[in-house]
Amino acid sequence: MDLNFGNYEVGFKHYTISDSTRTYSRIYDYNNQKIPRPIPVSVWYPSRQNTSGKKRLKVLDYLEVLKEEEEWEHLPNEQILNWFYYYNTPENIDHTKEMAKAYFKLEFAKDKFPVIVYSPSYQASSIENFSLCEYLASHGYIVISSPSRGTDTRWFGRNNAKEMETQARDVEFLIKEVMKFPNANPEKIATLGFSFGGLASIIAQVRNDNIKAVVSLDGTERYQYKLIKKSPFFDIKKIDVPYLHMAQKEIPEEVLREDNIDPELNSEFQLYDSITNSNAYKLKFHNLTHSYFSTLGVLFQQRDTRQDKKDSEIMESYKWVSVYTLNFLNNYLKTHANAHGFIENNPLDNGIGEGLLSKQAKKAKIPEFTFQDFNELASYQDYNNLYELYISTKAKHPSLELPEGNLNRVGLQLVFNPSTSKQGIYVFMLATKLYPNSANLYDSLAEAYLFIGNKEKAMENFEKSLELNAQNQTAIDRLKQLRD
């Protein structure tokens, strides 16, 4: 793969831990034993260690991880390609001997790094996109992945909504796992999903505020919007972080017809069309079919003569998939200025050949900042310094309105709770500053002072209310009672 790797050496480690909150059965053991759900974990990470004298991984080393995750640990290596449908062709055998970029168990570089959680495709291995994961790690990211496994066994059942939820829970498990690494930055986490893994990435994001960006490699959320909507957690409004979707080429009519594929898959993308609360980008790679968004697909997938391009064209497109992924993450997790330009540019301006890909993008609609939003900010600072908060918030959100009636109700609710009476007074002080001619607000402020036992301030504000409205019978009666 002709990728411009970064300045870090790449470490790799693979291990298995268990999620004791879920049960699992090894499918080929043919027994009824239930065990805690095993989570095989693959991690790629940046290193500064001198690699002199160390051996890099070969592609075959990654395939040994594959057979372990497939629960065929003792399968002879010479059977791997045939066993997993990649075929023992001379070209594929040669690929297994090629050197990868990573080294086993290097020391972590001494810094904090953003985290990428990779979600594999349908029932696929954690290492299916090892070249992309190595590439990101070389540029200063920790990438963590586990295989796409069914809820009960290695294989998915018939309920894809259930399996989608299981994979989303695996993503969340990996986030907790990677946070045990002192080098992981908990403030900068993104998900990266291929095919079915795209669904899990979306579900994890909408219910985890610490996920700050989502990259989708021809994710199934494009093709099965009805499926993702089955999740009780899904809410299109909660997709509020930058989203990049990279899609396969147009499927030819011959393939649509022979494989009984819905032609709308070439044009429909309801999730992207429905996103309003995030910057969203979609790229279409005109030389890539679905399988070639993964390293294993590029290396071993049997080419479809009806639609697949030449190997050189597939490799070139996979390179640009990787480059776009890196620049998107550099822009939104590292705020690199050059990455921002790359993501916003026309592809031709990035040196990409004409006809290789097409791009669409849309900006997040700035949501209206409501009274509820302001009240939430005010509560965070215990309702202190409200006027200063109002001025600074109004500068950022010019459309902000604080209706008199809302301020009056919040103020009274706070005042009549003995534990928050002082905060209620603060609300009325802001309200009377914003609405200095409101007899009703001064009347409420007087009632507030009376409730906390400050008769002098109560009388002062009842008098102010009467100045503004001489017919305020409540103020008249209260003043008479206070003066008697």
C-alpha cells in the first residue's frame, strides 16, 4: 500500500479480556457452556522506540489473529486463506509474506494521543483494516478494535437490530478499556466503522458525549436506515459531531439485476440527508466497490469482473480513503489548519485525479439558544453573576430571549424552595434589570424578600411596584400589613 506513514513507529498488541456483564458460547465447542463474553482486543499505537534489530509483523501474523478470533486457533497457517474464503492463489500467498508496518509490543510514546475505536464489518476480524490502523497510529493516534461478534456466539443471529446493539456495546467496552492506557486522551475520541460496523459507530456516538467525530467506510447506516431507527437510543438530532461517510462506486445495472440489489442504494442516503446538527461530508469513490474499504479486501478479495477496477486503481483509491480519514481526524480532533483546508477543499485542489471521487458537504445548522439553555448555564454557576452571563451569552447567540414570564416563574420556584431562595433573588435582580418597567417583577421580588424575612427590602420593592402600577392591590395590601 503506497501510504505516506507518519513520524511514529507503530506498536501492536493483541490480547483477550472478558465482559462479565454478558454471556457467550464458543460455537464450535458444541456444548452448552456459558462463559463471560470474550473481547479480543487489537491495539495500534505510536512509539518512539528504536526498532533496530526488531522484526516487523508480516501479513501472516495478522491472519493468525484472524484465525484466533474465528475460534480456529489450531488451524494450520497454510489453510488460512482457503478456510476464510480468500483462496490459496499464488498472488494471495505472496501477500501473506509481505511486511506490515507495525512491531509487536513496542513502548508507547510519552504523550497523550487521540483515540480511534474501529468497528469491523459484518462478523469480521479486528484486524481487517490493519493497514489503515497502522497508518493512523504512525500519525499519532491510538487505534483499538475488537471483532464483530454475535450476541450469543461468534456468528450473528437473525435479529440484526440486536447484533447492532451488541457491537455498539463492544465499542463502549473498548472505550473503557483504552482509557486504562495512560497515553489515551479521554477528551479526543472518534469512531471508525466499516460496513455493518458503521451502525455501531452511530449508536455509540448518540449515547456517548465523549465521542467527538465519526468516520464511516461505506457504513451500513447508508443502506439500512430503517434498521438503525430500530434502536431505542437512535435520535437523528443527537448526531451532533462531525461525520464523514465514504461510499462505494455506482453499482452497475447488470450487478443490480443479477444480485437482486435495490437500485435506490445508488442514490438514497436518508441518514445523511436528515442530519442537521453536525458538519457532514460524503465522498463517493468511483473506483471502489464495497469490499475494498478494508485492507483484507484489497489484498485478498476475489475481484468481480463485472464491476471491479484494476488493482492499481483500487490501491490508489484505498490510499485516498486513508488520507481523507487522517485529515478529517486531524481537523476535528487535532485542529490542524492544513487538515481543515484539505477537508473543505474540492478534491481536485488536493491533487486527486479527476473522476476518482466526488464530494458533498453541509454545515451544521446553528441551533437556537433557548431560555432553557440559558437557565442550564445559570444553574451551573449557582445563579451568580447572571447579568454578566446574559451579556456574554447574548454576544454568542444574538437571538437569545429571556421572556419576563419565564424569569418570573423560575425566580419564584427557586425562592419558595428554602434551599435555593438566594438564587431566586438573583434571578429577580436580573429580571428587573432587563425589564425595569415591570410592576409584576418588582412585586415578585418583594414577595421573595418577604419570604426570606427581609421586610425592609420587601417594602422597598412593593413601593417600586406601586410606582409603576398604582393599581397593584397586592402591593397596597402587603405594605399596609408590613407598616402596621
